[in-house]
Amino acid sequence: MPKLKTKRAAAKRFRVTATGKILRGSSHKSHILTKKSQKRKRNLRKTSLVSTADLGRVRDMLNL
């Protein structure tokens, strides 16, 4: 059986921590930024963990 290929779009969007958790970036920060407050834009820079509901799908895309 050949090696499984990683979905490259997923590999660019997610990072795996040393303990195996998966990090993701925030959405809504690429355009229409004038109506968003500085505080909201600053908080969108932070990474957060992938929710448990989506964890299985993301793991399959990354072949973990």
C-alpha cells in the first residue's frame, strides 16, 4: 500500500503541538477591517485549538 498524501490545504492551516493538540488561526481577519475594533482585530491574531467536533476530520486530512 502506498504512503498517504497529506491534504496540503490543511497542512498550511493547522499546526500540531508537541502534546498532539491541533492549533488553528482565526477567521474574519483578511478584509472589511475598518468596521472591526482594534481589540477585536488584536484578538483575531491569536491561535486557538480545533474544537473536539472537528478534531477527527482535521486528523484525517493531516494523516495523523
